[in-house]
Amino acid sequence: MKKKTYLGTLAVLSAVFMAGSMLTGCGSTNSTASNQIEDASVNTPTTEDISANAASEDSSTDSANPAAGDVGHADEEKAAEAAKLIDAIYVQEWTEDTDKMCEEAKAAWDALTDEQKELVEGEYADPDYFGRDTGDASKDDPLNADEIGEREILVVSFGTSFNDSRALDIASIEKAIQAANPDWSVRRAFTSQIIINHILARDGEKIDNAAQALERAVSNNVKQLVIQPTHLMHGAEYDELVGALDQYADKFESVAIAEPLLGEVGNDATVINDDKKAVAEAVVAEAVKVAGYDSLEAANEDGAAFVFMGHGTAHTAKVSYSQMAAQMKELGYDNVFIGTVEGEPEETACDAIIAAVKDAGYKKVILRPLMVVAGDHAKNDMAGDDEDSWKSMFEAAGAFETVDCQIEGLGRIEAIQDLYAAHTAAALANEGAAASDAPDASAVVTELADGEYQAKFTTDSKMFKVNEEYDDVGTLTVKDGQMTLHISLQSENIVNLYPGTAEEAKADGAVLLQPTKDEVAYGDGTTETVNGFDVPVPYLDREFDLALIGTKGKWYDHKVVVELCP
């Protein structure tokens, strides 16, 4: 997948990422997050535009008609003006006017009577935009304070406008990470500007978007930065995060990105790992407890099935849902099923899950979200009263005696919090790993015959890697006992490499590796010019030093490993 499709420059970062796809909180209807991301290209009108439009409409009123000024028409006009202001902040792009527009939208809403609020209707605006009770916002800490210190852990989430879920799910993960790392400062970022705007306008709570949080870290002179995404998997949003951080490679002494909840994706539906096993055991145990059963076996004997509803994605990482289903079977959880709102992969669509549960003979169904937050998806797409909610569709199937819902996000489960904290710890350990005991290069003689080979190139940084189109693989050339690996990177932001340490690279007479200009052809038919390098390889299967310098002119130390592909 082409990285630049998501983020390539800081300007794009402001429009998409900073402005900011977790799978943890996006939605599928007009008010949900998948459409929020699709709406990222909507032009943000200024407050002057809104006022001008409202004035234009007011001027079109037929002044000769006395009825035009009656109470009913005036109510509709006020509701329409409020709807325009709300629609104006339902955008993914942040501008300098955004905060002011949020204030004006809330002021217009507050000025309406209860009857006028019921008339609010726009492209996105409705009476629930400000009117829905989602809990007490004061219980949440936006974690946007300065005085960070030199070491920061930035917890990046899609976000949710449901106050109770934000405090119980997202904040619980943040607190667990902070408790495990008392010498580090934990801060928050959301990737959905739409959600950030909603919270700011409704509750006056300011949450940083990703670019704002990164700029805050820079202005606070943070030296070591670790990013912990609360994403479920290596999907589109995780790709965007890695791409965005590429712009900051030379602004910190070190940057590390921790794994998402389910860990590495793997190539097919049968690939499972310790992370997926831990998540499966944790969510099933919690669901069984909440349902009032002593064990999953007891639930099975009672004819009860548990259906976990994830978001779904068209990204290649959608195989993660199939892997979770395989993991459930591997654990012997025969009465556990994995579905998705989006029906991606196809076997996770609601109708397919209903058929599977029905065919297995279960008469009782417990629905629970496989999402970090219990937001719009959980409350509406899963447990809502509309005919297209999962609860309604299971009931309409006429095959089940009861259909119950557990509206709880993954983030409030202690075992899940611990798993995120473990991923953060692994990133910290990787970032501070000591130099390896690799042998001196002169003592290593390659036994490979002269020729070209495919070799995997891995580093201690997810920002310094082979272009994702090539799956971490480069071309290894062996000639006269010497090995050189050609790698095509993700962008042109790394301008030189040095086969050694950063200190050695800065010495007089150091011979730097010069870039080649490589044209990368992506699967979507587009191309991109990136920097490539011919890297001398002293030995295989062991770490060696490879320093880099970015566009800001600062050298960084890195450890890399080259392994032959099977």
C-alpha cells in the first residue's frame, strides 16, 4: 500500500492526521467514523462564510408575506443557522479558525429553545449532536499539559465523543501505561478531528490532534519519544501514524512505535500469535463474567453464544479478524464468533454470523464490541433499536430466545490495559537496547557465491525501514566475498547513511553513503520517487551499526540486521 496515499508531508499531516483511519472508534453511518474520515476533504468554511450564507438566506425571505415572520418560520431559521455552524465543524481538517467555530456552534445551539433544538437538521447536524447525554466530561483528563520533560509516551487513539467511554476505556489504558512508567510523561492524541471538534464544542475540553501533540513534544524539548497506538491492528491508521512520524525523525534523539493490540498481522487467516491469544482469553473471560456464567463451558451448555463485533476494514489487515476467529477455535471456544460492522472480511458480516450461530444451534446470543471504546458503534450499530442494528437483526432472525448486549469497550479490561503496557515496555526496551555482541566485520567471511539474493532488512525503528511496497526486502549483491544490500526507503527524508555510528559519521573524512533516486511503483498504479542506498553488509543475521542523517542535518544511531530470504 502506498504510504503517501495517507501522509507524506506535514501539510498533509495537518489535513488528514493532525487534522488525522482506530479502528477503535470509527463508524458506518452518517454520524459514524468511517464517513468522518471520508469527509476529510470537505472544505472548512470560515465563520465569515457561515454568516454570509445565513444573511443571504435571510435576505431571500419574502418581506411582502407577513407569515414569513411568524414564530414557526423564525424557529426554523434559527435551527437552520445552528445546523450550518454544526456542519461547519464536522470536518477532518483543522484550521486556525476551528476552535472559534466550535465556540460559535455551541453558542448557537445554547441560544435555541428546546422546541427549536428539535428542528436542527443538517448534513451531519441533528438534535443529538449536542443533546445526547454521553456522561460527565469532567471525569476525563485530556493529557495536554506542557512541562513534559525529556521522555514522553504519546498514546494515540482514534477517539470517541462518548465521555463515559473516553474515561473508562481510553483513559484507563493511558493510566495503566503511566503507572507502569512513572519516570515518563504520558500524553494523549486523537486522530479524528471530527471527534476533537465535537468534544471541544460540546464540553469545552481541548484534546490535541496528532500533529499538535507532536509539535507540543518538540516545543517541550522532548528527547525520547515513544508512541503507543491504541489501534487494534496494523491497519490504515497505523500506516498513517508511521508515515506521519517520518516527518519527525530528526526532531527527537529517539522515536519508537509500539505494537497495536493484536500485534503483527501475518500472511493468512491461520496465523495467530501470543497477542491474539491474550486478547481472546481476556475478552471472553470478561464477557462470560458480565453475562453471569461461571465459565464459557457453562454458557455453552446453556445454549449461549458470544458474538464479538469489530469494525472491519478494507485494508489487508482485515485478515486479523479471521485470525481472531481462528484463535477462538484454537482455544476451544466453539461458542464464540467474530463479526464486523463493515462486513470486511465477508465472513464477518452480520448475516453470515447470524447464519453461523443459528446453524450451530445456539438459542441465546450475547453481543459485545471488539473495539477499544464503547462508542457509537457499540451503542447504535450493535445495541441500537433501529432495524439495521445487530441486536435488531438477530432478533428479526426469529431463531433466538434472547439477544443481550454488553456495551463495554476493551479498554476497561485490566488484562487489555496490561497488554498495551507490555507493548509500550517492549518499545522502550527496543529503543534503549544495548549494542550487540556481534563479531568484528573483519572476522566474518561470507560463504555465499557471487550473485544476487533477496534479503530482509530490519532496523530498531519503524521509521527507518524499506519502502512498504517491498515488505522490508532489498537486493543483496555478493561479489568477491563482499556484500552490498540495495534498499529503497519510504521517502526522500533520509539524505545520507553511514556504515558505523553517528559519532563516526561526523568525523572528518567520513565517507557517507549517497542516495540513489528510486522510482517505486505501487499496487494502485501510482509511482513515487524515494531515496535508495547501497549498504555495505559486514555479516548476516547479526546487528550492525548504520547511522542516518535527515533533512534537518542531525545524525542518529541505528542497529540493523540483514537476513537472507528463504
